Amino acid sequence: MKNLVYLFFAALMSFGSFKSTAQCTVNPYGAYGPLIPICGSGAFGAWVISPTDSWSGEYSTVNVTAGSTYEFQTYQTSNNASRFATVTTTANAALVWGITTNLTSITWTATFTGQVRFYTHLTAACGTSTVNSRRRVRCSTPAVTTCTGTPNAGTSAISASSGCSGTNFTLSASGLTSGTGITYQWQSAPTATGPWTNIGGATATTLTTSVAANTFYRLVTNCTPSGLSNSSSVVSYSVNTCVGSITMTDSYGDGWNGATMTLNVNGSPFQ
């Protein structure tokens, strides 16, 4: 089938020539051999290579993931001949290009997740050939750093240290260890020394809540791989006795028409 395609396009090309360009995307032989590399973590994974009858003047689609780095090479089984490689988006916008061999690559770090096209040609003049010219790709992802040892204790903070029962306030913490393997859990207690109880669903570094009695809080940071944890400094919220009163003033002496009303809490106007 590939030979029939070659004969058809050879007849078309006999009427003209290709112009030299910095990137080559002419592909008289179309797409051949999709490549789906599996990236290594912190190191390049195994090469994924196109079929043995790949030609210069065609391309392979390559699956890519944002943030991963890709090496593109041409590969000749019988020699180390150079080829010109161009990597583009599926809309043929050039991403990277250059001369490659069995030992030299062009490298690109993906800025999106999807597919790219990996073109090969004889030279930068975009020459084509039905001599076998395979394409191969490998990739790596940034190494994942997991937590080890005892995580940082961190420092807790509270948006208000006292107020009325049922009034919302926010807990937060800084100076914490973060990364893979780290989890967080807010705890509460009736005293500064415990006993401590996990607050359901409070697994972020901030928490907005309210209480009806004096309560103490801390954040526990856990490192799952090491099995070790640490607790932040303790903060507290004191519930005040809030008494409300209403003061009405008849400014006009006309039976409260146009009167003003002030709501006081603990003797002060409520804002």
C-alpha cells in the first residue's frame, strides 16, 4: 500500500520542487506509525519506535502530556545517517526541529496535553525518500518528591479569638510541610492539652467554623510514607456572653413616626 502512495505522489512531485525551509511539514506519504511513549519519573523511559518501513516525508503522531520532556530521534538500523526532524502541533505549528541521528536528539518539554506530529525528511530542504527511516521517541516526567521523616509543626492562627456563640471564624496555619504523602487534620479540644478530637472533613490548611463553648484548636500534619506526624501551635476561641438590648428614640415627639432604633450587644451598638 505504501508503494502505491509513493508512485502517486512521485508523479505529482515531478512537476515541481520543494522549497528549503527551517521546518519541514511536507508529507507526501502521510501519517504512519502512531507513537505512545511511557515516561519515566525523573529519567527517560524506553524508546518507542515507528515500524521498520517508515519513510522520510511522512510523520507519526505522538501522545504528549504537559510538563513531560520528550526526545525525538531518527533511527537507521543499518547506519547512523542523519535526518531532519520537525515536531509540530496537529495544526502544523512548529514546536522544535533539527538534525537527528541514532545518537542525537531534538528535545521539547510539552506545554499541553494531546498529540503532536513528528516529521522526518532527508535534510532541511525537506527531501523525501522511501528508504527506511524510522522515528523514535522517549520521555520523562519530573521526579515526584515524597515526604520523609517528621513534617514541620507549623504555626496556627485564628481570625478572631473571641466572640458570640455561633459566630464564624477562620483557622489557618503556616510553615507546614507539603507535597506527596502529606495530609492535614484539624483537631479541637476543651483545653489546651486535650483530649483532642478530629474535626470531620477538616483536612485543608484552613477551616471556617463556629462553636457554642470555649474551644482550642491545632492542625496535625501527617507524612504517610514515614508514618510520622507533628502538631501545630494551639489557638483558642472564647465564647462571650452576648446580651442584646434595643434603644428607641422618638426624635419628633409625634408617636414614634420617624423614630430611630439602635441594637446594642453587650452595651455597644451592633455593627
